[in-house]
Amino acid sequence: MSDVGVLHPVRIRVAQVLALGPRTGTQLRQALPDVPYSSLYRHLRWLLDAGVIRVAGERKVRGAVEHTYELDEHAVQGAVPDPSALSPDDHERAVTAFVTGLMAQAHAYLEGAEDPVTEGLTYLSAHLWVDDDELALLRRRLRELIDPLAHAVPGPGRRQITLGVVAIPQPGDRS
């Protein structure tokens, strides 16, 4: 796959449109009229190969097959069954899918947000110095906080949020 991991503006825009719901290629062309036809389909192919989007349906239109595309929720959620089996390129595609999906969800939310802070919009990046034991403890505590809520069901007073957490080791001293 060429162009691995690059958050290309057209790909981000396609993901933003698909965050609003599934769209056919024709609907994507209408939503992105400034993007040339061949360029759009090249970026759709990249997003499909990277696992950011998937084909949600197909139908025959005048002898051709029209695809309906949607964000791949598993990729957007970072649901990788066995991360240890991934190559560095696979990890880059997975992170790209995850980040692109978060950006698309944020865009879809902000399109209609009245008061993002009061409604709960939060984003944070923190640079931490940790050893292996502290990192393992951080992962465990995040799981302890997130797992019970991940299995909660809709109900009065409850609303769904997307929580994205990424821990990226920084290049340099790995002693």
C-alpha cells in the first residue's frame, strides 16, 4: 500500500462525510464536488485497503455495480484482535484508521453542537515519563475504568460518548 498512514485531506473529508452515515460513490462525489472523480476513487481504495471504511452494500445501476461505503466501526474503535501479530505498516494503518475515525466523529458532532464544552467535549494530550511497570499499571487502570462503562446500556440520563486513548512511545532513549 502506498502512502501508508498519511492523513490526506481528501481522505479526512471522505471520512467526515461517512461519519454522517453511509453514502454511495455518487453521493460522495456530490458531497465533494471539488475532488476529481479519479482522485476520489483512488482515496476510497486507500481507505478500503487501510480498513478505515468498508463496503456496506452493492446494487446494480445501468449494468455497473454501485457501492455504498461506511466507516468501519471496528477500525475506528481501534479493535485489533491481536496487535502483537501486526507489522509496523499494519500498526500504522490501524492508527490511521483510528485517528481518522475520531476526526470524522468529532466533525460530525461539531456540525450540530450548541455548547461543546458543556456537552462534554474533552481532548487532552499528555507527555508522560514511565517505566514498563508504570505503563502496565496505566493500561490496567484504564481498562478497569473503561470496561464496566463499555458494557453499559442506553437508559434515562445516559448518553453515548466516544473516548479515544492512544499511548505512543516516543523515539529516543529506550533503556
